[in-house]
Amino acid sequence: MKKILLLLCLLGIYTNGVSQDNIKVMFYNVLNFPNTQPDRISHLDVIVDSYAPDLFLVCELKSEQGGETILDNALQTPDNKYVMAPWVDNQSTSNNLQQLAFYNSDKLILDNAATLQADVLTTDLRDINRYSFKLNTPDVATNPIYLEVFVTHLKAGNASSDPNNPVRRALEVEVLTDYLTANAATFSNRYVLFAGDFNVYTSGEAAYQDIINASGTNGITFVDPINRPGAWSNSSSFQDIHTQSTLRTNSHIISEFGNPDGATGGLDDRFDFIMMSDNLTGNPELEYVTNSYDAYGNNGNCFNDNINDSNCTGTYSFALRNELFNMSDHLPVVMELQTNETLSIDELAFDRNLVTLTSGNVISNTLSLNIEPRSAESIEMSIYNVLGQEVKNISIDGETQLNIDVSILSDGIYYLKVQADQYTNTIKFLKK
């Protein structure tokens, strides 16, 4: 955090928000965070920056300090728009693996911050945490749009390891469905997400079926955004939606981490989900963006292998997949919501899309940019290191695509400062 503040002072950056209509959601099992494995926050920083979620939901967080580390080092931006929801200790048992939400305060307002502890749903293992958000629209006081978010981590294990595990998952889900039924009057006109590490092996499992109960007896009818029912576990037919295990297919790989955290076996299970209420389908006030749901980092060709295997090529780069490999044994899942309402951000708006990174924010020797044509504007760009020192000045002469050689720069985090008339923006990237 101190480095970001120092950078702002040295660069003299003054950033303003821009009205946008999309809300990007990411759920991530962050694997016993923080633990003794070194540099995990730097890996998470790259992952989060590459997607830039407006709502970041996590499980397997071990402490409030771990949450603050995520906020200060992986999420926070120069304009300090990200907020961590108040920490609530697990109330279900003494289990210290917990859920938490982080959010972009330009777009979302946490409405139940004062009652988070009272809003916890307890099970026989881990809490189901409720976060009640309102969209930050100009008329939020008189016409609020609610996005209700529930985050969980259901009991792990299949029936062969313990026949009671699937039963326990179903009972945990029943806690939520009973709650929604009992409070149907509250939730019937609200949009709802249910995210978490569900640990389910097939769509036929009782826990999953209880969530998507089409009869609506659970108070809310949830839908799976990708609608891919089947026996997901250990099936190559579903390799594009698997989220565990990203790493450690062999015992010698475990030794590289210095801490044998995480599951082995390669990528062959769909454990991580973001489910949504059916009113998020085809409702312009707030709706799911078609085809935006993804197992983040999964190129669809890494069945039973490490996510960073050289053969798992595709849209997601090796550099990003390597960060995912080092961060957790799960992949994040992501999706976007869209609203036709104006989100209330600062009045002095700028267009963040004037200059964008072509291939993500993890690069090797070339920084590739897309530049929106604006003949009336003179664009100036410079690259700064984390100390606020300018390391490269970039000349622009009407190009709409630009490849910048950064091979002489040392590996590390850098900031691309973009200025054009009233526009000022800073884009963080990692060279490695």
C-alpha cells in the first residue's frame, strides 16, 4: 500500500471513475490463505489484476489479516475504490477456513455491513455468509436494486471416501434453501448469487439438485449459467469447466512448494460455482452477460494435467496459468452482470478503454497495446517502476496498435501512465 501511495505522489496521478454498466464477479478458493508458502500474494495480485473483478468472493481464508493483505496488496487501486466486507469469525464450528467478500465501492454498496454476523447461516461445518449489496445508482435512495450474495464452502469428499459426505453437503445447502423460503417476501424481488466451493461431483448430487430446484420450493429458483449437467468428475467431456486441481500431479511437485497444501491429481473436477437466480436472465435492469461465465485460466485442453503444462495452450497465457499454478489448487470462476442503469461514479469521467492491453497484464518482452483512434487528442505514455521512477517514454504517432519493447526492463511490476487532454489513467502490468 505504501508503494502505491508513493507512486501517486511521484506521478501526480488524479484518476476519476467512469459510468459503466457491467459488474464483473470472481469466486476463488484461495487455499488456506495466507500460509507459509512464499510470494502467494504476488501471484494473487497478477491474477486479480488480469480480470479486475468488481465483486471478489473467496473461501479458505484463514484470518482477518489475510483478508487485509489481499485488499492492500492484490486489490487496491490508486483511487482506493475496493472495500473489504467486515470480518466475521466462523460461527458454525471451530473451523478456521472462512469466506469473505471484497467489492468495488464505485459500483456496489454493502447494505448489511452492520448485521453481517446476524446474517450468517450456520451449518455443521462452515458458515454460509450473506452479503446484501445495492447497485450504486443515482436514485439508489428511492429505487434501490439489490444484489444478494451468498458464499459458502461445502463439505469435501465423495461417497466412496465417506458415504456421509454428499449427505452433509445436501444438508448444508438445505440451510440456505430453508432460509430463502422463510424470507421469500424479502428475496422475491431481488437478484441473488450463490457462490462457493461446492465440492460436488455430478449434477445428480442432491446438493446441486436442491440448488436448482425448478419447483421453486426453495424460495429462489437458481440456474447454472452454463447449463452443463453431467458427471463432471474425471471426465474429459467436461475438461473445459474443471476447476481443480491446478497443480501437483506428482509428489515431486509438492516438494517445490515447501508446503504440501492442496489436492493432487491434475485438472479433473468441477468444484467451484457461481449460481444465479433465474431473474438474472433477460432482465435489462440486471442480467447475466451471455457466455461470460468461465473457469478462469482453463484453456479446455488440460485434462488430468497441471494448469501450467506447456501443452495447455490457448486464450490464457502460460504466464497467467503459471500464476494460478503457484497460487492455489483451484481455478477461479468468473462471470459478468450487466445493468441498463447508470452506476454512480465520479462526475469527471474518463474513458478507461482509450488504451488497453492486448494480451493481458502479464508480459515477457513486449507490451502490446490497443489505442482507440482519437485524432483530436494527443496521447502521451510513460512506464514507471514501483518507486515512481520513469523507466521508458513512449512516442505515439497515430497508431491504433502498438508493440513496445520492454526486454531491457527487469522482471517486476510496472505502471503504464496514459495522458490525453483531460484523460489520465494508470495500467499496472507484470513483466516476467
